[in-house]
Amino acid sequence: MISVKNVSKYYGSVRAVENLSFEVKQGECVGFLGLNGAGKSTVLQLLSCLLLPTSGRVTISGFDVVDDSHEIRRFVGYLPEVPPLYPEMTTREYIEFAGRIRGLSRAQTNERTRQVLEICDLEKVEDSTIGTLSYGYKQRVGIAQAIVHSPRLLILDEPIQGLDPVQIVEMRKMIGELRGEHTILLSTHILSEIEHTCDRILMMQDGRIAAEGTEQELEQRYGASRRIDLEVRGSEATLRSALASLSPNTLTHLSIEKGDSEILFVRLQVPEAAREQLSRAVVNAGLGLLSMKAETTGLESIFVRLSALAVGSSSPPSPASLQSE
């Protein structure tokens, strides 16, 4: 569905995207993950034919974004970060308007408007003026205009930005129901949405693809870890000595806080396979292991380390550098 080869985009002398290459298969739901300013929105605008690449080639379903932009727009649906809404229109009027400018006949527009009102759960506000709707409903109207013409490719830029927890769950469900029928590109910097929604992940850093794959592939390649919270009774010196006996690079991000009665509260990260080694070292040192709670950090751990290592680097960090860090 999507082929991006050696694409760079400059705004004057400012580089937004550099030598980018990736592919997306038909029917996939792919998440673009990156900090603000990583280049996610620029890539989505290139794929939507709103921008042209400075160099390289982008094709959508075999059509070139430079030569065939009008054809591509027929089968791409795009929700930008700020939905392109007309606040004086009602919900139904706006969706019908979006259908007509997409080239649908009046009969097709009427049918698709009825369908997307149901898909996006907008029937109760179809006669409401858009300017009076809540932020969550406006996001739904934005998705409705993006899918009214049954696009093969659906591009969503930060679709859950600013939503409350209930609205996030509802939006996640709606996007999940669109999977398969549409190829979906979802841009976000919220890790939980990538984990719940997407088949595959593209991590962007400073205008480049720093890592890509499924969540499981990234964890295997870059070293998933667990955050461990320990409650230990004993001296800090003994604890540090016990931890120092572990294999090199086993522990990262160590913090120790003292409580009452020689209680130590410890937070650290360890590889998945090293939890047993950690608990044995603490007990063998004569310390009292009062509690041990583990939480998978997976994508969060990888992304934070990737972002930190990429600062000041001329190329994305390698799997080896992430694992050794």
C-alpha cells in the first residue's frame, strides 16, 4: 500500500525528514511513535499529498505522490491533528459536504453519511451544530469526514490528543473496528495507544526511523526490561554490595530511598531473565526481602533509551547500543 524510499523533506534549510524508507502492507495498522518534533506529521502530510518530498520517492498503491496526487486523494482519508471542521454546519451537513467534495454522487453521499454516522456513533448529534459539540465528538466528526468515501488508506494524526479517559477508550474501539477494512497509519506519542491499537510500530527520532517492528520484535531486538520495586530491610551498603555482585549491565536506573527501621525502597530496571538472579542476590546477602513488584516497561523502556541515545548522534542507535546501555 505504501512505499517510501530515501525520502527527505526540507523547509528551506530546516530538515524535517531525512533519508526515510519504509513500507506498509495493505490492511495493516501501523503506529508512528515519536516525541513532538520527530517528523511524524510531516510524513503523514507527505503521504496525504499535502506536501511534496524534497528528494526520494513516495508511492501509495502504486501511484506516485508527485505525479498522481489527484488519483491518490480519491482513496486516502486524512484526519490532521486539528480536524478541518466548519463550526457553523451541523454534523450531518458537514459529512454530506465532505462526501460530495470527495466525488460521491448524491445517492452515494446519503448512504455513506448514514453509515458513518452509525460507525462513529454520531447519530445522537447529527443535527447539532459542530461548534456546540464537545472535543471528543469533534474528533469523531473528523474521522467521519476521513472515511466517508471508503478510503483504502486512513491516516490519523494524534486522534486521541486531548480526549478524556472514557473518550480514549471509545476512540480506541472505533479505530479497532476500522482495522482490516482500511490500511491505517496512526501517529501518536502516547505509548499505550500504540500497544492497544497497532500491528506494527515505526519509532521516529529526529526525522529518521530509529526502530521498526511489532512490539514483540522490538522487545527482543532491543532488550525488554522490567521495572522492579523492592522493599528491603537492612543496610544500604550491604544492598549496594549485593547488587554490585550481579552481572555487568544487569541493572539500570537505580534509586534507593530510606524509610523507617532500616527499610529501603529500591526502584531499578532489569532484563526479564535477571529477576531471579536479583532476588537471590538480595537474600544471600542476609537482607530481608519484604516485597518485590515487577512492571513491564517494554516500549517505554526502549523508547526512552532510544531517545536519550539519539541526542547528538548522527545516526539512529543500534540494538547493541541500546542493550549495552
